[in-house]
Amino acid sequence: MGKGVKAAVIGGVFAVMVGGAGYGAYNIVNALDGDGGGTGGVAARKSGPPGEDEVKETTAAFFAAWEQGEPATAASYTDNDAAAERLLTAFGDDAHITDVKITPAAARGTTVPYRVRAKVSYGGKSAPLDYRSELRVVRGLTTGRALVDWQPSVVHPELERDDTLVTEESASPPIRAVGRDGSELTKGKYPSLGPILDGLREKYGEKAGGTPGVELVVRHAGDSAADTPLLTLAKGKAGELRTTISPRAQAAAEKAVKRFPQSSVVAVKPSTGEVLAVANHRTDGFNAAFEGEVAPGSTMKIITAAMLIDNGVTSMNGPAPCPDTAVWQSQTFKNLTGMRPDENATLADSFLRSCNTAFIKLIDEKPLTDASLSQEAERRFGLGRDDWKTGVRSFDGSVPAAGGPDRAAGAIGQGQVQMSPLNMASVTATAITGTFRQPYLVPPELDGRRLARAEGLRAGTAAQLKQMMRLTATRGTAMAAMRGLGGDIGAKTGSAEVDGNAKSDSWFTGFRDDVAAAAMTEQGGRGGDAAGPIVAAVLRTGG
């Protein structure tokens, strides 16, 4: 939507000092202390949680001032009057919301749910607004007053830090996004596509041939996130936008990620690079499937194995001993608990068991250097060059050249290596076909963008990688997750340790015929425990 409207940003203390010209010194000092402004002077200081009467009195006063369109007065009953006044002012001035009626429900301790009914009017158009939210009453740290704990969600549940509310004619016409079978893709049917559909609308609304309408939207801070529509006052004409999404695969992905919190999955078609499904189940609404930047764990061994084969260090049936530990430049690396050592292991053996020490012991073999893994990722797999053009925001992966302990850690998907599920689905697609085809969600013909290119793999390297992934799916660490899948299947498991987390992130990537998928679950444990079942569920649909 258009960026010309003066936005009321939900700020912090700095906004008080810059924009608080209407306040006295008392209000400024209290805002700095987190106690908000005050219209009634310094109250007798109290301590402990606010009582029932205090909760009732504070919320009644706050709601009354909000209803009457008095933002400064309403803000004085919060613990951040500067931020509250700015957003409550925008509620009327920029969002053009009037006739506000707030109906509180029974309090749950210090938490008060409520319903807001109002009217939004702009350019001769109007529509009713009806939503529910809740607030919490807290004790002011310095004054002891009972105050509304200020959060943007107090004004509307869709608002987060630094968001604003704006009503205007939309800069981007609406779109009717359709999948590869021509059926419509909606947020209602595919909830995790919401942010992606908003992004597609912002980027392709005009190219799709629609006309704009009038909307109330959440405007997010910065230029990275598209506006989130809340209410349509006047419908525009939607232009049709064709995507590569397979509704069948998308439905399976949506259902699969719901099984595990903080999960993301992507499926691609290796023969073309088309994205078949993308789903996230996260509390923050972040599209981690495309934009995540985290360590991929042992799924990275696909690229490391390719590097070893391409540089003549070993081969699928060549030696890759798996000792209990491996020391690299004074740092000791271990295998997963319970893995027995195997000094006679081949690369295929160590790959299917996901033996860390085998890969670490091979990375100092000639002609390998600190840059070898980075070069393999960039030249062969198209990663880390910041040139992917998927149609929406996405991360291209990062495998920087690294020395010291990070060189060893990178070989097993730790250290400085960062990936998203999109990146790892692409890695699998390249590994089994030998050809890098940049993933894309919207056909490049729509806007003439040039897709990224890379050399891809030698036929012999690809054949060995594919066979090792087959063995991993049928005899190795991915066997349980992939059990029951027919066709040509293969996989690689991974778990990535993250500082401060009790459990490792669960990673899994696999293929079935002409579908490749990758998933990640934060603190999901081993790859086959959480991410594995998600990938298997998507592969089961056949794309």
C-alpha cells in the first residue's frame, strides 16, 4: 500500500524526547521510568499486583478516553504514554477509525479481554470494524499506580512493535493467486501462505492487471514486509497471478508443520526448480522456510561429500574411517551418542550413519583449502552469491571460506554455515539431477527477471550423491521417517546445535521421484524425530 501517509510509529523513549512537546517534565520522567504519564498527580505509592478494583478503574478510564477520541488522556493510563499516544492518535488520524465502542469481558486476574466495534471511513467509503483483543494491568515501578501494560496489540491484535495503522487507497491492487492447477490460493485455505501472498501482491499487484481498492492495513516498519490488510472499504479488481504452488503438496505441508512448533518446510520440483509448497508453523509469523538463516547440521554433508568427491579425496566406495573423536586444530569433535566407531568405513557408510568424525578427518586432505567448501557451494550448488530471484524475499544460503575450527565445523553444517529449508531443498534437487535450477515461486516470464545459474555437478558426483541418499533412506538414519514411501527415494538427516538451546534443531531433506523437500524444526532434536516426518508427509503427495 502507498507509503505517503504519515505513519504513527509505536516508538519508545526516544519518541518521548523528540515528539513529547505537549508533556510536562513529570510525564517525560515517568515515561523514562516505565510508569507512563499521569493526569491525577502523584498517587499514594502501592506495591504488589493491582487489585480487582484497581484493574477495573484503570481499564474503565483507559477505555473511556479511547472511545472519546482523547489519545493523550488514554495514554496517561499506560506505562508508556508517549508510545501509546502516538498509536492511539494514528488510530483516529491515519486509520480514520471513529465511533469506537469498547466492551470489556470479565477480567482474569490482571488480564482484561475486550471487544472493539467501530467504523472506518475514507474517501466517501466506510465499513464496520469489529475485533477482540486484551490488555494487562501492571503496577507502575516508581509511582505505584495501576497502569495498562502498553503493547501495540492493545490497539489491535495484529499490531507488533513499530507497526502502524493506515487507511488509504492501496498502492498495490489485489491479486487472485492461483496454483499450478489453476485453483485459488487463499490465506483462509493455506494460512501459512499469508505473508507470501501479501508479498506477492505488493510486488506483482500492478503487473497482474488489477485495480486498487481502499483498505485499512497494518503497515510494518521498514520496507521488508508487505502491508497486512485488515479491512476492505472498497474492493479493487483482483488480477490473476499464477504461481508454481501445488495445492495438494501445499495442503500436506500445512498439515505436516502443525505437528511440531517452530517448523518450516519447502518442496521443489528438481527437473524445473519450481517451488511446489512452502509452509511455516511459527509464533512470529516469519517465513523461515525461505528467509531462515541457521545452521543446517548434517544435511550439509551432501555438499561436503560432493567437495570430497570432486577434489579426488575419496569416493562413495572409498575410505572414510569413523573414529569416536576427531581433533581439528585443538578442537575435539564427537559423533552422536551411541554411534559405534568403524575404522573401515567407506564414504557411503559414514554418510548413511551421519558420522561427523569421518568428514572432519578428511577436510585437511590435499588439495582441499579453507575455501574449498565455499567454492563447492557457490560453483556447483548456486549458494551464497545473493543472486536468487524466487519472486519473493528469500535467503540464498551462506558458506563462507573459513579457517580454524570453523573449517571443520562447516563440514558438518555448523560454524559459520547458514541455510534455509529452501536452500536445502535446492541442494537435494541439484544433488540428484546434477543440474542447479534456481528455485522460483513465480514464473520469471512475468517480470523478465533472470534466474541464477551455476555449474552444477559432474555426472559421476551426482550419481554417487543420489545413491548415498538412497542408502540413507533405506538403511541409514532416515530409514524410519521414509518408511512406507514408494518410488525412487533418498534422504539426509541433520541436527544443529544452537547456543543457549537445550535441544538441537532438527533438519531433514529428501527426495521421491521428481520432488525434493527440506524441513527444519527449532529444538526438534534429531533429524528423523521432527523434520523427517514433515518431509515424508510432503513427499507422500507426489507433488
